[in-house]
Amino acid sequence: NDGSYKWNVECNDTSNNIAFALNNFTFNIDTINPLISYASNSDADGINVSRSNIFVNVSLTETNFVNITFRLFDSSNSLINSTTYTTQTLSINFTSLSDGLYRYNVSIIDSASNINTTTTQRITLDTANPNATLVSPSNGTIANNSVQNLTSNLSDAIELKNATLYIYNSSDIEINQTTAIL
């Protein structure tokens, strides 16, 4: 069973002299993996955010703590940061990150070499604005048809979510708005 134990040895010779070792020794049995999970203020898995940092916060339960390691991976699963603390540091802020997809997890190890790791979370950092370019009809076009095909080029370095077309009359009054989910 898990717990702390003392041990000693008693010696007895042929003349019936008896002695114990001078000191008791102790040992502990710990077969339980540390408990670790993301704290409630951590980002949800798969979220897209407009910032250049990733804040990771965990909660843990472990009486024989040795260390905690925060790992950050890039979009190709290459390890780009591994930070280990020997104190119960529960959070880290990875800063000055470029736009893109990242993955992270956190591991804890105890003095009995029991290890537990959180799930690996995904987060996309995207601080760049999307781009919209009007193509046709070109600016200032005069048409003899009330039906017009309006064309634009839309792009984003990461992923477009939607696009909204606004049409205004000559008095700058909105007469149509259409949103397409991309």
C-alpha cells in the first residue's frame, strides 16, 4: 500500500546477544500518478486568438513533487520551448510568438518517477488583418444593366471565417448586406 514505512534489523548471535541497527530507516511507496489538469482560465482547445502570446495555467495534486515541465510545439510538432520548474509553478506565458498554429502540454513527475501529462492543446495565433481587394466592376464603371456581378479577392494568412458584402446608394444609405461563411 502507498505510505511511509520504517524498517530495521535485529541480529542474534549464538551467545544470545541481540542488537538492532543504530537507526531506523524509512521508505515511502507512491504508486499514484500526479494529478494535473488545465485551470479554468486556460484557453479552450482549438481556439483562434488575435495575440502573440500563449498563457498556460494548470492545477495539480501531488505530495512528492519533483518538477513540472511546460512544452510548446510549432505547427510541424517541433519542440520550440521546454521549461522545467522544480518548484510548484503552475503557469507560464510564452511570449513574442509569430502567427501560426501551436500545440502545448504540461507534465509533472514525482519522486517515485510517476509521471502524468495533460492533453495536448492547440491554439492558433493570428494578429494580421485579412485582405479584401475589389475586382469588378471597376471603380467608376457606368453600366446599363441593373444586375451586377460584384467580384472581390479575399485572403488571410491563417483562415478566413466569413465575408460581408455591403452595398450603399449614392446617399451612403446601406441598401443591402450579405454575409457568407467561408
